[in-house]
Amino acid sequence: MLAYTIYSEAGGVGKTTLAASLATAHAEHDRDVLAIDLDPQQGSLTYLLGVDAPRNDGDADNIARHLIDRPLGPFADIVQETDYGFDLVPNHDMLENLPSLLSQAEEMAEDLGEFFAPNERLFEVLVDAGVMEDYDTIVVDPPATAGPQLYNAIHATRSLVVPVEPTGKGMQSVEGLEDVVINLQDSLDIDIGVMAVIPNGIGSTSDQQKYLERIGDLGFDAPVAIADRSSLFEGCWDTQLPAGHYVQEVRSAYDYEKETLAQLDDLATHIEEVA
């Protein structure tokens, strides 16, 4: 079973673009993939994939309802097929209020003498729905900010793939990553592994090796360093397509962009082998 969370302490590092690319690559490797979007923002994985989900409909069943144990139907009913070979649990506006909703659900459970762990709900929902039997790969894209969306993602997957910006600030976040993981392990009472750290947006080829070596020196696996491909990734958002499909369906890639697509495929393969 392969399950991981795309984790970043800050936005703007290509977290969601990477999630879409990796889910697509895993599916192309003949894996049964479920992507889960826990980010309530409009610029989310659901939006990038062009999935028509009732995110504004308060009466629609959604992932937040399942997390607070108030579903309107089976979990399978909120799973949507994408055009890219994998399934998606789309986000919903109710996720914005998830902290307070989980607190209310916990208080109600305590009043009834029942056990309710707010940060373990995604894992429980997936187990109860038999997701681990239906899929062999789960990719979760939560918001970067700390909170129950992120904690549920990490508790359910126990593994992280970490994109970082290739700057001094980005490298500082890598230097503090071990402490972050230790704190998360203590808070969630689980073991957490870092499957890969990915510098994303490197400006020159000579810098790629520098960042890879620095991340390696810090004890983390850095299988690839992705160059600055702003035009490619902005095109993905403009057309609501993962990178590979954007190149196939909208425009022909330059050779250096084809190299980036190959890197993303190699990264997916590496993560599968690590798992």
C-alpha cells in the first residue's frame, strides 16, 4: 500500500501541481489511485483537474460530512472519476469550517460516552469504506497551514513528499524538517516517514546539484530537482490539466519541458519503489 501527503509549510511551491502530476504518473504505472483534496481553497486539486464538484452546495454529501461522522450516503458516492486514470475525493466549502465542526462532533461524542479522535477521522473513514482494498495508492493534498485538514492527511498516510522552494528560506525549512516531523509524531502518536524532498523551481542547472547535495547532507532523499517551469505549470492552471495532459492536448513541449515531465515520472517511480 502506497499512501502519502504532499506537505509544505508554505504555499507557492507547486504542491498541488505536484500532487496532480504524481497521481497521473502512478495511474499510468497501472496503479489504482485515489487522490483526496482536503484544501478548501478555490485554487485546489479539484479545480486544477477540472472536476465539477458541488463545493458550494451545503446540502450535498462531501468529505467534511464524513470526517464529522455525518455523511449523507456511502463514501463511494463522493468519489469522482477523473479523465486521467485515477479517482478523486473533491474538496468542499465545509472544509473551511472543519476545525469547529470537529470540535462540535467531539463534544457530542463525549456527551454520549463515545470515542472521537478529530485528527484520526480520515484514517477511520478510509478503513470503514474499504478504500485500502479498492486502491493501492492514496495521494492526499491538504492546505499548507496547520490544522485538522493537515493532521488528518498525515495521520492517514504516515508518509510525506515535500516540495520546497530553492531559496535560503526554502532550505531553512528543510533544515527544520526533522524537528517538524518529530513534533508531528509526538502530537499524532504515529511514526512518519519522509519519502522525498523535491526542490521545485530551480533557476540553473548548476544549482540543481547543489540543492540535491544539501538536502542529502541533511539526511533526506532528493531523487530529482525540478527546474523553473513557470510557463508550463501556469498553463496547467489556465487549462485545468495535469502537466502531461497539458502538453499532449494543448501544445508541444520544448525539450527541456519534456525532461521535466520525465523527471516527474521518475519521481513517481522512485516513490513507488521506496514504498
